[in-house]
Amino acid sequence: MTESFRDEKREQAKEKPRGPVSPTDSRRGVREPGTVAPEAEEIDIEEFLAKVDRESDYRRLRGGAALVISVIAIAFSLFQLYTAFFGLFDAMIQRAIHLSFGLVLIFLLYPLNRRSDRRKIQWWDVIFALLGAITPLYLVVFYQQLVNRAGLMTGTDLVIGVLGTLLVLEAARRVVGWPMLTVVLLFLGYVFAGPYLPGMFAHRGASVETLVQHLFFTTEGIFGIPLGVSATFIFLFILFGAFLEKTGIGKFFIDLANAAAGWAAGGPAKVAVISSALEGTVSGSSVANTVGSGSFTIPLMKSLGYRPEFAAAVEAAASTGGQLMPPIMGAAAFLMAEFLKIPYVEVAKAAAIPAILYFLGIWIEVHFEAKKLGLRGLKREELPNLRKVFTEKGHLFLPLAAIIYLLVEGFTPMKAALYAILLSIVASLLRQSTRIGFKDIIAALEQGARATLGVVAATATAGIIVGVVTLTGLGLKLASNLVDLAGGNLLLTLFFTMITSLILGMGVPTTANYVITSTIAAPALIMLGIPRLGAHLFAFYFGIIADVTPPVALAAYAGSGIAKSNPMQTGIQASKLAIAAFLIPYIFVLSPSLLLINATWGGVIHIAATATLGMIGVGTGVVGYLTARLTWYERVMLFAGGLLLIDPGLATDLIGAVLLSAAYLLQRTRTGRGQ
């Protein structure tokens, strides 16, 4: 999520939200009309984000230090825009300058540890920042000499390479945290332990010089594809989000969701689902989305009658889905396109139906939970008017529509994002309420750069993992071992891949998680005949869903902090709400037509219709309510029938439809007899 979006959410959270209008019910905690849950007024969004989201735990500077940060960040954005307009430099130069900017800002903004003063920059961080600027730029200044030496390193090269690698690791520790650093150190240790390992994991090892040469002076390591994608596509898409949020699109999404669903059963929960899906089109941070929207949707859900754990889980599950929702998915989706050498639009197209099914699954569970508890929505007079919302701010959809059109027409993601940035400025001028001026443009340039720092650190560090894999051949060895462990059984291989992704996701950002699983686990699936896109999306999904999967469910725990609920129970509830994310990857691997691979329009309509019915079956089976509370066997029938309907195929669809119909008739008969 862009920094501007977080700022807007903080401002909105300071305002008094619209109060719920349902009658008072002390057993359910519903409050009188016009009141709000006290949590909405007590939470300091900025302070809370710093606690739950490491990327938000940066220094709050004033005066000259803040000005220096602003100038560097704006220069960073202008450099990226310049190369997008006039053409990229050679890959190594482009990525080195990108990393140089990133390291400088990281060391100036992120303190050494949590005990450090957030109000000033320490002298040692200035030294770190200077070294962070110099080491990547060494490759730019001496680029031709390095090329001419063709891999022959000097003593100076070695010092720069070691220092630069250590600075990347330290930057990752500050922004991303110890879990990722631990994973990278294990990979680095494997390089030197190779000659002493038994069996298939043994390799001849490498000297420090060879490792440094590979990691820092080639495009196989730190300056590899992950950082390359950050230096081109990802930066511009994040910058696009920063400009778009300056127009007030965050509030537009909330108003639109309120107008569309605030009046329905369990209205605020449905608002959370819709707004998070919309926000997911321009952002990709599960935790920041949860805290931003949840600061007012969670208290409203609680006051309407939802249990605190359920309210927090709804927001966490919906916000996590933002990385799955085209047209702008999480950063790892851009990496996927590069790894697979396919246009990004192909990745977005393949992810469309699974993403819709994910949010539909949450919506269905929210709806039937509200029906089961007898919860009502908000009064229409307290909600925004849908026509008025569209009239005043509907034009803000234009840049999003444009980016979809440009991607479909074959423009590169970089060019599509560039033109969308320009269009977002033009579109904002159509209404006084959304108009952005020069100061807003400057602020967007700064905030866009700051919002990329976590991605810069994660992708540069992930490059080290890729470098170790290519240097040692570890990827093929692990893939072969994974297949052998599963005995060549596809379902077991899928299960082991899922567990690997979930474990890595407990502390490693989605970008790095995907890099690891795509180089280790995805090849195992490809070896068993799974299409490459399906194999990579499988790893991608489970890397993302780790944000709501206990025991380290960061998005769920962030929502729990707002709802003041039990964190573990919130994580379990969020996992139930996100059930689609655990099921759909298995289905699209077994039936690639769900990813629109070799699918016709008629087939797409058929898949969408049956999958929708399937999600109703799965959702009602999980909640335990359809038209009345379900018996255990009715829940089993609905859940099984739903799974069969989601799986494309005539036989499975027929059996699934029969099971759903039978469960419905059984319940109607049972409830009709007054049982």
C-alpha cells in the first residue's frame, strides 16, 4: 500500500465514523444510533501500524532532516519516471542506481533497532547511508572496466562486493525483519557447507571471491530479476497508487462500498469486503490494508453484533486478498511474469476468476453469518447515495480502466503504469473535490518512493537466494527431492508445496516467499506435468495466504489489535473465511481452465457460473447456515457439492448440483416439519 493511502486512512480514522443504526441489544454489544465503538476513537493508526507492520516503523523526522529525505525520495521518483519516459539504462546500471536510492532512504528512515530514537538520524546511520549509496554506484562508475575484466576481480572489487552484500542484508533486517534474514543466511551457509554434506545435497562449494562475484557483479544475484522488476514495473505501479490516492480514491471506495452494501444484512462486514477488494486494485499490503480500513469497519462490525474475532477476521481476510486482485496484484505477480517470460496481463487474466472466487467466498460467509445471528445493516438515510457517489467521484475509475486497457492492448507494464500516472492527474482535474495541485504531486512523488523501500530490500535480498540456487543447483535438487518424498504423487507434492509456502510466509514477505517457492517448489510441480503458470500461481497463493494463517498471521493479528480480540482465534477465523484460497489453488492446478488456459468464452461463462454456486455451497457448509441452521450431514453435503462445482468438469458439476439441491431440500423438509 502506498504511503499516501496510509496517511489518508489515518486522517479518516480521526473522524467520527457513521454510527450503526440497529436497535440496542446488550447481549450482542449493539449500541444506540449515532454511537461508535470506543476502539475507533482510542487507536492511534500511525503508532499501531508501527507495531504490527515493520515497514511502517520508520523515523518521524522534522526540519532539515525531513527536507533531506524529501529531496532524495523525490529524486528517486523522478529518476524512475525519466527512465520510463526516455528508456531504461543497461540492466546493471538501472538496478544499481535503483538500489543506491533505496539503501540511502532505508538507512536514513529506519533505525538500527526498536529502541533507537525515531525523532533524529544517528551519525552511524549517515555512514550506512553513504556506503549504501557508494557501493551500488561503484558498478555504474566502473561499469565498462568491470565488463572488460570479464569476471576477474580486483581487491577493491572484493571489498565493495562484500560491503554491498552486507548492506543489503542489513537493510532487509531493518525493513523486513529477522525471519527473512535468517532464511538468506541459511542459503549462504549452504554455499560453504556443500562439500561436507551427504547425498544429493552435496556440491563442490565456492570461495568467498566466487560467491561475491556471482552475487554482486552479475545479474544472477542481488542485481537479478527480482530487483530488476522492482526497478521498472513495481516502482511505477506503486507510484501510480500514490498519485491515485491523492485524488481521494480511498474514501471513494469506502463510500461506494457503503452505498452498495451498507444497508444489507451484516452491512459493515460486506463494506469491508467490497472496499478491500477495490483497494486491492491499487495496493498490495495486507497489514496496512487491514489497519487502514479496519480502523473504522471493525468497530462498526462489532457494534452491529459481530463477535470481535469475526470482525477482525473479515477485514484481515479481505485485505489479504488485495494481492490476488487484478489489475494491480502484489509485487510477486510482476516477478512471476518475468520468471515465466510472459506478459503481465497473462498473469492478471489467469488470476481474475480465482481472485473473484476468493472475495465471493468471504462475502458468502459474511452474509450467512449475519443471517444466522439475525444481524441487520445500516439505515439507508445514514449511508451515501450511490448515484451521488458516482457523480462526484466516478471519474476516478478512469485511470484504473485505462491501465487495464493498456495492458490488454500489449503495452508493457512500465508504459501502462506511466500513462496511468499521467491520466490520474488529468482525471483529478474533472472535479474540484478531487483536484490535485503541485504540492500534491510533489507529495505523491515522495510517498511513492518511500512506499517502495520494503520492496527494494526484499527483492535485493531475494536475489541472493536466487544467486545461491543458480550457483549450487539447489533448486533442481530440492525439486527432485520433493517429488521423491511425495513418491511422485501430485496431490502429495501439492500438499508439501503448500506447507513450504505457509511456513516461509510466517515471517518472509510475499515477494521473497514467492521467489523461494518458485525456485524450489514450483519446479517440482512442473516436473509432474503442471502448466508453468499454474505451478507458479499455486506457490504465489499460499505465500500470500500465510498472512492470515496461524501461528504467525500478521494481517489477522493486526485486525485483532483493533478489535481487541483473541489473536489466535482471530487467525483461525480468518483462515476459515479465506477457505477459498486453500481450495482454489488445488483446483486450478488440476483443472487449468479455471486460469483461462485453453478456455473458450462459453467455457469461461460455464466455469464462472458453476464456481459461484460452488462457493455458495462451501461458504454455507463452513458457516453452518442456509435458510436455517444446518445439521452436520447437510454441511458435509453442501461443502462437498461446492467443491465439485468449483472443479470444472461436466461430471463434477452434475454431482455437485445434485448434492446442493439435496441438502437444500432436506433442510426445507426438516424445517417445514418444525424440527
